[in-house]
Amino acid sequence: MGRNTRPGSLLSGLPTTVLSSISSAASSAANTVASVKRAAPDTPPQSRPAKKQKLEGLLGPGWEKYDATNVVPFYQKHKDVPEALKKYFYQRERYFSLYDQGCLLDEEGWYSVTPEGIADVIAEKCRCGTVLDAFCGVGGNAIAFARTCERVIAMDTSETRLRLARHNAVIYGVQDRIEFILGDYVAFVNAYVSLPEGSRRTIDVVFLSPPWGGMDYTSSPRTQESGKMDSRVSLTDGLSYNLERIKPLPGADLFHMTRRITPHIAYYLPRHINLQQVSDLLSEPSKAECSADGSQGQRIEGEGKIEVQEAWMGNKLKAVTCYFGGLVEGQEYLFPS
């Protein structure tokens, strides 16, 4: 099985069948996106045939390799936005303050990206050496992490969203601090923990922002299946969101699996999450937390607290972030210096 041996990659040694990089066609086998500067190259490539002139992308000349202008529409007027996305378009500068400079989102990104102000608060809380954004989407959190952490691993199963995340990172000038990885997080964890302990690159913090269930996550599964909105099972009556609805694994299993990498976890969850289920996450580990040899995920003495941070925008509660391990206020001593 092939291994990632590219020098400087944070994921050196992992199977190449698990991870693949979003890079140029000439280096599609590489597992690391090349570091770049926002300024255009000083000299043109040598010994290449002349190409037909193309329309300039949103990132400007010299950035064609990273420019995702033609991947999704760049909406500038509300009349051009699909009806289902208009309410999100009105909040575009809350999602990305530099939206007008060319930030791009696909349909899922419009309703799932973490608003920039909230992402900045999470990033400050997660300040560390290396953070893994396990479901990076169009890059909202990864960009914020790049301003507080030394290195960011941004992972997603969608090539489109990774291209958009890298495009957006260039606009914010932080692309050189982010390693964009196309891969399945569950497969990654299994591959990572299978490596000899001394050969693993340290991942200090994992940020989990998994799919909640689409735009209709505030309704129950019964409502989604019938296609009808029933106030008896909507958020308005205070029914809580069940961790079992998290994808690609039930939320508790995803958490316990992540603890095989690190106990320092930030878990971004719906505002109506069942907090009793969150509290139960520090009880006995599930099968997902145990490796094949029966050993359990990382646990540290004295980590009995969970910090729940509410994310408000104006007078509206948007989500909650649950912190574990050394990310909890008062438990900073658990975090390695």
C-alpha cells in the first residue's frame, strides 16, 4: 500500500488510498497543497506553449491554480440567487466579511458554514499547534483556525467544497497555513491510529462540525420523511436534537472515535442539542473509541467537565460549541504545554 512520504506533510506515512490532495493536475498524486503567496508570480512558466486567453477569475491573474470561479456561481444580486438560498445570501457578510472580494459557497455551504464571528471565537478557544477540521466544508472555520493555530488540516469528502475552501483561504491570505485533504474522516482516523505511535504527527485539537441533516435539521426525522412541517415536532416546541442524527456516524460514536486521536475536542452542534446526551459523552466509551486490540481512546485524569458555549448572532441563538479536555475553562492544565 502506498504511503504519503512528501516532506513537510502533516500526514506523512498515511496510506495514499485514504487521502488525496486537491492540487493541480500535474501534481494530483501529492498529499499537500503547495504553499503560495497572494501576489502573482513574477515570471511566467518556461517552455510552455501559449494558451488561449481566459477571462480573469475572482482571485486575479496568477492565481488560476487556486481559483474556483467557474465551480459555483458568485452571487452579487439577490435576484440571481435561488429562492431557497436567499435568506442565507442576505447574511453573506456574516459568513465571510470579505464576501464581496470573491468568496464562494456551494448550496450546502450556504446553509452550513459557520459565521465568521462565531468561527473566530472558536478558533481563539482552540489556539494550538495543529488543529484538524474534520468536516471543513467551504472553509469558514479553517480560515479562522489559520489565524490562531500554527497549522491547520482541513478535511472534507467533497472535492468541490475543498476547492472552494482553498479559494476562500487565498482571499484571506492564510492558504499557506492550511493543508487541504480530500478524504473520509472515519477512514482517516482508522489509518492514523494504525500507525506506530512514534511515527504519528501530533494533532493537538480536533474540531467536529459534522452534517446535522440539511436545511431541515430543526425538524424531526418523521417530519423530513413526510415532507410536511408539523409544529408538534418543530424547534418551536423545544424538542431537542438527538446526537443519533449526526452523520457520517451517530454523534456519540463520532466523538469517541475522535478521542483515539486526542481528548481535546471542540464539537459544533445545533442550538437545540440534547445536552444530557452531550454530558453522557464522558461516560463509558463506545465501541468506536476502542481499537482492535481493545485499548481505549485518550483519557486524561481530571477531565470531568464539559464547557458549552452558546453562539449568538444578534438576538438569535445559532448553535452551541461543546469543549472537552484541555479546551474547557479551568482545565487548561490538561493541555500539553
